Amino acid sequence: MLFAQNVNIQGQVTDNDGGIPGASILEKDVPGNGASTGVDGRFTITMRGQSKILIVKALGFLTKEVNVGQATKITITLEADVKGLDEVVVIGYGTTKKATLTGAISSVSGADIRRNPSASLQNTLAGRLPGFSSQQTSGQPGSDGATFFIRGTGSYTGSNQPLIIVDDIEFTYAQFARLDANEIESVSILKDASTTAVYGIKGANGVVLVTTRRGVVGPPAITFRSEYAISQPTRLPKFLNSYESALLYNQALINDGASPTAPGNKFFSASDLEHYRTGDDPYGFPDVNWKKVLFRDYSYQLRTNFDISGGNDVIKYFASLGMVNQNGILNDFGKDEDINNNFYYKRYNYRSNLDIKATKTLNVKIDLFGNIGERNNPVIPNINGITNVFYFYNSYLTLSPLAYPIYNPDGSYGYSNRQPDRYSSPNLVQALSLGGYSRDFENNMNVNASATQRLDFLTKGLSIRGAIAYGSTYTYTRGLSRGTFPSFIYNSTTGTYTPRDANVFRVGPYTLNYSPGATTRTINPQASLNYDRTFGSHHFTGLALYNNRSFFGLRDPNNTNRILNFIPVPTSGFSGRIGYDYKGKYLADFNVGYNKSEVFADGKKYGFFPAGSVGYNISEEQFFKDHVKFVDRLKLRASYGLVGTDDIGNFAYAYLQTYNNSGSASFGNSHNAYTSIYEGRLANGDVTWEKVKKLNLGADISLFKGRITGSVDVFNEDRFDILTNRGTVSFVFGQSLPPVNLGKTNNKGYEVEMAYNDKVGKDFTYRVGGNVSVAKNKITFQDEALPLFPYQKYTGNAINTPKQYTFLGFYKDATDVTSSAKPLNGAKPGDIKYADLNGDGAITDADQSYFDYSNTPNTILGINLSANYKTLSLNVLFQGALNFNVAGVRESIQAFGSNLQAIHQQSWTPELGDNAKYPILSTSPNSISIPTSPSNFWNVRGDYVRLKSVELSYGIPQAWVNKVHLKGARIYVNGTNLITWTKLGSLYEYDPEISNNNSNTNYPPERLYNLGLSVTF
């Protein structure tokens, strides 16, 4: 009875090299009574029961039960878990031990994610997870989240986005990007059918599983973390100055056959060129470095987090507050107007996760979380339908270095009409200073509650769980704008000022703009039975789950299919799983999903998605243990199954007949025009979801007591029933046909992950790891009309393979032009020469063929390096992407559409010939020599390797922090997108992750240098 009277135990958890921090200590048979070790592995616990046994767990070590007896001070030594016997992996609606896992899953811890200072969660995952690929096409604050895929892409009409599940609740891409990394415990990706079949109709593209942090038994641990980062674009084009641009413009006119002596010619005279060269008349002959004028060298990002966690035998808690403030790259033009018209993004995250032990057999979880966001954009004048400051920066016709002086001598805003053929766009600095801002607000709130009741009175290991989640997102936009502001053309000879627009003589007033936006809501109830029990050497698990999710809100912001908007969109279904293993040696899993989707007709709403997997831990065989002792773990696994997706974009509700209204019809004896209604796309009552048959073969290995670990996966995915517009039905039919489930693709590849871990002495540890993922797809059927030439057949190529001309070089001279195939409108020396594939002597669309890579990489690389010496640690991540192409058009590269770059100085001349980097300069180039005629001259390899992230951290010695009554303190520096090596620079001055066929670059991805301090009380 002595131990029933609360006995204090002090101890330390160690391995062969010293104390183990973060280990959990639980008293057996006293649920909720526990503690965790500090930095030095020490702990204190008050034992309240009579078992006298402590259960000790630590990541990477075998669980150990220790009989305390009558001792009050103990030392507990743990053994490294080189086989991963106790390592837990998150799977769909549950967890399993890594040692008995038969599916393909990759995971990364929240601690590793937090080594990257990016504000968007998905930007932290590249290079860390085999099978995960991403492309960050923008660095704009609040819109910098990368698009991402699992094992590449497989559909050419539907969505390829994976399903995102956070604590068993479905999230959107936007919600995922808004998660605070400080809240994350782990992120896993489910890649094969056996792990995704429980999600049935939503599992075809893989699943991202996020587990958030929860409280642990122990006294309150309060952590404050603050970071300050400076940011700059990874790459921003540098353009030529006015003198160099004017020289190239004159050269282009000469190439066009123009004469500098002809009346009304557009040449810059020798006097003009001298003014530009010397800069002696900056008002009449401006030379503006717009990169320096518009953009600051460095911007900043602030992040602050505050969290508290702890608990007792009744309640455990984790609460977190977070703030991120991303400032934009523009200079502060609006300060005199007392407005902020720079890009910026502010987000405030909050989370409260509670675990309540209501009774001895009933556990309740209540999670409240969300975020409030504010994103600011400058109001930019509309030019050709584009309101983008980076369009202005890139465009020669809106913002060349010689366009206009920013200010006149009297301080008024300047203007000029000297540049030929320039768009009538306003002074950009004036527009940025006076034009105002547009500000988007977002409020995202979520509640997730669940209760789990153990049913051991029926049979041991059985439990029932009920959960309900509610999410609400409200957005609105407000801003200030004005459209009139005067500027003046200054004549430096006469000293006079002429207004750009005689009707605009003063700055107009601001107009308040407001758009109410929309509210979206989701309700997600779940109910499940769970079973986990061991009979001697036989271990059984089971799951039976009902899931329902109803979405209310704006599904189609572009209103291309308005039937999708503001109607309830429920999906529901049943999921099941049965698992078995014998002594952790022979493993089997069977998973099934049976789902309903409302986007299909009656009789087509339900789908059945089964999958199975098996595994063999050969290293658990006695003969293997006796003869292959250096192998700690060798597991072989295989899975096969069927999954699907109902995310089919504008093909949703294709079973309904559509009608359009346009034009007019006349009724009556005289002409009375009424808007006409006519039959649109026909209905297809047989429309159903895409399906994928997935095969995965894998192996996991651990060697030399865990020093070497690795895994290999090979997969093959056959996707069918892809909704496809008919290609073999002639337009003579005269009606818009519905999509049909005809399309087929194949996606196959492999993933390899290896790591080496070791120690040198007692205090130095290091790790070298790497992974490679390859996913290659091709279209096997799409009801394609038989092309006139076999090389123009899209079927058989990868999704989004470009159709383009084949570059041969440049026309050398008039003789070469005469003797070679050329466009019907002719060619001249220096134009791009393409292959005449059909041999008809003319270059036409018939000479385009499908070849080369798409814009989506098929190979992803990651290299992870880490070293630790006592409390000093260094972590380095390299990430790469191979086998993809990037093409730019118009303002991104075309001379005199784009501002002129160094590559335009290497344009074709007879002397350079095929060594030229750019075709002959022209103010009206031949259509075959501009990037809107796609070819492998413009479509270039974007392969790159990045120094994705680096972190150097120092944990302040425990003896020091104890003196100021702290539990721990750490100072660190880290960064992301630090250095990029890429092939893209051979033609384009852009980041390699830029989206394809951009006519103007977007806000470029950012490089961050970050300093942080973390303190635990």
C-alpha cells in the first residue's frame, strides 16, 4: 500500500552516449500519469498506483518496462530500435507500426519541416519525401504556395491534386498552405492503393496526411519562438540600358530594310544615341534602371510563435498562437499618401488541441483552430487586360529604360512620347504612388471533435469512435483606387511642360471599393469501429468507418460552370480495413472503400474500391538471423488495388443537359428582339469517375545496427475511364457532345531512399541521406482523331508533351533561304530554320510534332546532410528536378516585346551564324522567329539543383539556461532557395520553377535568410 500514497521518483533516461531528451515515462495501469525527459534526459514523476512499473518510450529506441521496486532514484538505459519495431506510422484513419507496414508511405517530422522558414507549408516538403514533387511558380506574399503532386500526374483532363487530410479531416489546397508549421507533428504521403483505398473515390492521386501536435503528460512547457528573415527574388531579369536598347532598335530597323535617311523614319539619330550614352539630358533622353527604381534589394519576413503544452491524467493540452508577416519587394511608393500599396501578407494562426479522459474507457478530443489572413496588392493600370507590375517591368512597350523620366525638374511626374510604338500606359511610379491598393481578407475557422469509447467489455481491443468537423471560410475584398493623375512632358530645350492628357489636370479622389466575397462551409461527420488485438503470435487489426462530407459554397470562381456554385455537394461512403501479422513476420492487409458522389447520375453515384497488400519480414526468420547478422531488417512488400477520383472539373454534372443563351430571336409581326436560348452540350447519363489500378512492389532494409537504412519502391499505375471529349466524331455532327469515359494513361516509375547514420566519439553524430523519385506517364488512349501525319499523334506521348517545330539552325543567307523549306510568307537570313517533316517544301503547322519533355519534372532528387556536436547542429538539404522544359513567350523573351537582355546582343548576324543565341532582330519579326511559334529553340530544359535549405543551430547549454530558470533555449540561422544551378539560364533569366508559356513573369520565388530564437519556459 505504500506505493498507493504518491512516491516521487527521480531518474535519467540514457543510451550508451548519454541522456535522451524528449523520452516519455508513463506509469503502468495509471492512465494519464506520466512525464517527459529534459535536454539532459532527466525526469521526475510521482507514482500513484501499485504496479511499481514505468513504461519508457523514445523515438528511435525500443520501449522498455522498468520495475522501480522501492527505489526513488533510477537510471534507465534504452536500446536503439534498429529494426523500427516500435516506430509508429500514420495511415488512413489510424496508425500502424513501421515494422509491419505493407504499403508505400513516406513521412517527415514537424521538426524537419520547421528548418525551412517558408510561410507556406508545401514549400517545406520538396526534396524530403520520395514521390513528392512540387513547383513554386510565385513568391508573392500570401500566394507563394507551390502546386504539388504525388508520383507525378496521370490525368490529362481531370485534377491531379492529391487528397489532403489533417487529423482525419479533408482540407483544401488553400487551407493546407495556411497551416502553421509550428502546429505540425508530422506529414506523410500515401502513395499506393493499399494505403489510399480507404479514401476510395478521392484516393487516385495519392493522399497527404498531416498530424498536428498534441499535449503530453507533464508540467506546462511554454515555448516562444521569434524569427526575422530578409528575402530577395531567386532570379529577376536584368535588362539593358537606354543606349544599348537604342542601338539594338536601330539594328533591327536596318535588318528590316529601313533607311535612316527616309522621311519619318524611326531611327535614333547619332545625337540621340550620344545623349543616351552620356546621360547629359535625363529628361529628354532618360535612362531609367527600373529594377532599382521599382524593387528593393531586400524585403523582410517576420514570424512569431507561442505555444503551451502539458497535462495530467485527466486532460492534455496543446495551444498555439502564430503570426507571419511577409512584406513585398516593391519600394515604398505610397508613404506620402499614407497608404501601403506594396505587396504584403499577414496571417494569424491559432490552435487548441485538447485530449480529455472523460472516464477510464472514454477519450474525448476537441480541436479548435483556424487563421485570419490579410493580403495586399497594389492597384496597377490595366494594359492589354493585365494588371501586373512584373508585366510592366518586363515589357519594352510599357517600361523600356528610355520610356520616360520619372520626375520632371519641377517635381511633377514625367512622361515622354520619344519611344516609337509604345503602349499608352501611365507613369508607373506615379500609378504605384497614387493608384491605391486592393486588400483581400480571409477568416478560416474550424472545429473538430471526436470521442473514442473502448468496448473491452464486449471483446478486448474493440473501440468505437465518433467525430464531427465543421469548417467555415469567409473572404472579402476592399481597397482604395483612383484612375486619373496628371503627368507632363518636359521640353529640356524650351523649358516648357505639356500635359500627357490635356483633360487630366489634377489627381482624382480615391474611390472605396468593396466586394463581399463568399462564404464556404464544410460539415464532416464520421463514425468508426476499430479493432486491435493479439492472440499469442497472431495480431489482428480492423476498421469499419462511415464518412460524410458536405460542401457549401463557391466551387467555380470563374463561373464557367455555374451549376457547381452554392449547392450542397455531399460525398459519403464506407471504408474498411483488415490487417493480420504473424509474429511480425508474415503480413497482410485488405482495404476497401465504397463511396458515393453527387456529381454523377443515379445509378452511377456509387463506386467500390478494393486493395490488398502483403509483406514478408524475412529478417525475422531464425535462419536469416543466424546467417545474415549484419542485416537488422529486410522486409519485402507488394500491393495492388483500385482507387478513383470524382474531381473532374467542369465535367461535373455532365449527366445534365445544358442550355446557352446568346444572340437574339424575333417574335411577332414586327421585329422584337429577345435573347435566344439554344441547346448546349448534350447530356451523358453514363458519366462516372476516373479509376486507377495501382501495383506497387517495395523493400525496406536496415543494416549494421541501423547505420544504413533504405527503401525501394517500383510502381505501375493504369488509369482508365478518363473523361474525354470525342475526337473521332466529325464536327459535321453540329452539336456539342458530352464527355465520355474513354481515356487511358499509364504512369510508372520507382523511388529509392537511402541514409547512413553514424557517430564519432561520444558527442559527434552525422547523417547522409538521399532520395530519387522517377514517374513517367504516357497517354495510351484518348479517342484521338487520326492525324494526317503519324508524328502528330498525341497518343503515346507524356501528358502535356509540347507540339512544336524542330530547330535546325538559322537561315544563313539568301541562297539558303531559296534552297530550303520556308514559311508561305517567306523568310530571310537570320530567321529560325525548322525541319520540313512532311517534305512539301513549306514550313506549316503540318511540320509540328510531339516531342521533348512537358513542364512537369519526371525526376526529383533530394540530398539531406546533417551533423551534430553536443548542442551544435547543422542540417543541409539539396533538392533537384530533372527532365522538364520551360518556354516563355512575348514579354518574357521576344525582343521589343520584352525589354532587351544580354542575349539579344547575341542575336543572329552573318558573322555569328549558328553560334547566335537569338534570331535576327526585327521590329516586325517573321512569325517563325518568335516564341508564339513553339519549337525546341524556345522550349528549353529547366533542370535544376537547389540548395533548398540550410540550418545552423546552437542549443544554449542547460547549465546556463537553468540559471535564468528556463527549460531550454536555442538560437539558429536558416534559409531557403539559397543557391540554384539550372540549365534555364541558357535562354531565360527566370527561376526554373516558372510556369510554362508565360507571356510575362509573375512575382518570382523568394530566397530567405532567417535568424531565429526559441526559448522554452
